[in-house]
Amino acid sequence: MFRLSAQSTRKAVQRLAVQARHQSTSSTAASTMNAKNATLAAAGVATVGALAYLTMESVDANMLADGLHPPKYPWEHKGNLTTFDHAAIRRGYQVYKEVCAACHSLDRIAWRNLVGVSHTEAEVKAMAEENEYTDGPNDVGDMFQRPGKLSDYMPRPYANDEQARAGNAGALPPDLSLMIKARHGGADYVYSLLTGYQDPPAGIEIREGLNFNPYFPGGAIGMARVLYDGLLEYEDGTPATTSQMAKDVTIFLSWAAEPEMDERKKMGMKALTLLGILTGLSIYLKRHKWAALKTRKILYNPPTPKKH
């Protein structure tokens, strides 16, 4: 009896010792695993921080080279069912004529394009006749000068690119016909560029003859700031602030890049309306024509055997 109790006591002690050793091993393994996880987490945080720092450094270094990304403005003509502000187009043409046309051309826009958009036909004819165009030859084979017509395109400020460069310290003023489409950001970029002139920050040097604008790639632009409050007087009495003139000329250039936009939207609405009507008629006719076939039931009556 005493032997049995001693043996059972020894077995119990052995089980307790095994459990203690197991718990000690588990706690050691757990602590080792926690230490490894902490080390990996610290290494991951350090790596992410280093990558973020390097990325920020590269962004800071390349931001000036690529130009500051312009903010997104709520242009009214960007909606699917909205059109251009034609009063703004008229004011924008005035800004282009009195400010931008001294250096920039508008080769793809003819005088006739303004008729019914921003001016009447009589107004456009009068504006076209203010310019002289080379035409000919005449009866004796000579070229001659004549007043402009509606079919003529807007005159260029310079005779050729070399003359344009010579008059702008070697920089070639670009044509503005498709400027909204040619620049990343479109209207947002043009508006931000016109209103974004400022003094260069500390540490950035701008060569003589250039101007600092963070929205222009490289930050140094040859075109000086041209829009100032009260620079011109609008015909409709709108205050000619810098932001208002920049907005109006941006809308005018947006129209110049897409003069067919209003007609395209009208055509799209007509097409969608017609397609909707035809789709409804097609569904109705399909259900009407196939209703008899779809509701038809075929029954088979086997012949009954004849009784003898």
C-alpha cells in the first residue's frame, strides 16, 4: 500500500517537472519569437522611413523640374450638359487681343469662327477689316494688300519664327490655338500659370531675363507677368481683376481649342435621345412579335389503340 502511494507520488512529481520544463521552454520560445518580431518590425519601420525620406528628396528635387501640379478648378463648360460662357469668351478675346496677341498667334482660328459665338457678323467684319492681308497676284502679277475678310485667319504678330525669337530674347512664343490641349492640366494649368507669378524662394536663383513661376517646368519662364488689376476695361463693366482676366482668357482659349464643343454636345444629346427611342421600340416590337411563339404550348395526344 505504501509502495503504491510512493510510486504514485513519484509519478506526480515527474509529471510536474515535465510540465515545468515545457512551460519554461514555451516561455523562452515565446520571448525569443517576440524579440524576433520586434526586430523585424523595427527594421521594417526603418526601411519605410528611409524610402519615404528618399522619395521626398526626389520629389523636392524634381518638383521644380516638372512644375507644380495645378489645382483643379470647377470650369462650367466641363459638364456633360453645360456649354461655354459666351460672355466670358467675348471678354477673353478682348484680353487676347489687347495683351496676348502682341506675342502669341492664333493660327487655327478664322474671323468667321467668332460669328454667333462672341460677336455679331457686323462686329467681326469690322475687326477683320482693321488688319491688312497680302493677297494676289493681281492682273499685272503683283501682290497687293487688302482689308481682312471673314474667311481670313487671325494675323500673326511676327512674320516668322526667327523674328519672334529675336523679339523675345531667343524664346519662341507658342501658338495658342491648341494650348489647352497641348499642356497637361489643360485649362487648370493655363489659369494657374497666369496667376502663379511670384518671387523665387530662398535658395533658387533665376537668370536675368527670366521670371519665377512654380507651375512652369523648371520654374524659370521667359514670359513676364502680363495680367494686373485694372489692366484693361471690359465692355460689359466686369471688374478687370487679375483672376477675372485669367479666367476669361482661359475660357476663350478652351473654346479656341474646341470650337465645335457646343455642337458636339447637342449632337450627342440628339443621338442619345434617338437611340433611346429606337431601343424602346425594338424592345416593344420584339415582345409583340415573339409573344405568340413564346406563349405557344405544344401538346402531344398519342393515338388510342383500337379495340377489336
